[in-house]
Amino acid sequence: MKLKRLLFLTIGCICLGLGCVGIALPIIPTVPFFLATVFCFANSSQKLHDWFISTKMYKKHLESYVKKEGMLLQTKLTILTTVTLLMGVGFTMMMLKGIYVPCIILAVVWICHVIYFVFGVKTIKKK
């Protein structure tokens, strides 16, 4: 049981670090790493979980989504822009090498991602 908590704590800290780096670097998506951080911290330590959900970053980007209220338009656009840029780089590199099947798969994943954020996640106004 202690090994499981240590594993979740380690993964949570890594995800937190990557999410923080993603704030400054637009190529790294922030929200998925913060969601993973919440999950890992919740499974490793209640104290860490409580600390993370009280941070300004969590309240700004994730709290409304976790409460199933939706996301701010700015957050949705940031996620979609980052994912589009990252997938575009991968898509371009594969196209240059003539690898077409993964390009099709990547395009389908991108389309599903856009559909989910446009139609599946409710857009809320700033409070």
C-alpha cells in the first residue's frame, strides 16, 4: 500500500511540474497535467489533494470543469490551440516521411478533440 501511495505521489509531482512548465511554454498542455495531478494526489495523500485544489491555478483552470459546470472560453481556446499546434507538428513530420496511416489516425483524434471541446464542454462566462 505504501508503494502505491509513493508511485501516485511521484507521478503527481511530475505532472504538476509539467503543468507549471506548460503555463510558460504553449507547446505543453496545462490542463491535462493538472487533472492528472489532482487524480494522483487524491490517491496518494489527502493533504496534498486539499493543497492542490486550493491553489490559484486549479481554481482558474480546472475547478469549474471538475464541478461539471464547464470551462472558460479562454481555457478552451488555449487547450485547442496547444493541441492543434502539437498535433500539427507530428502530422507534418509524418507526412514528410510518407507515413500516411498514422496521419489519418492523428487527424481523426484531432477532429474528435475539437468536437468534444466545442460541443461537449459547456462554455461559461468569467465570474
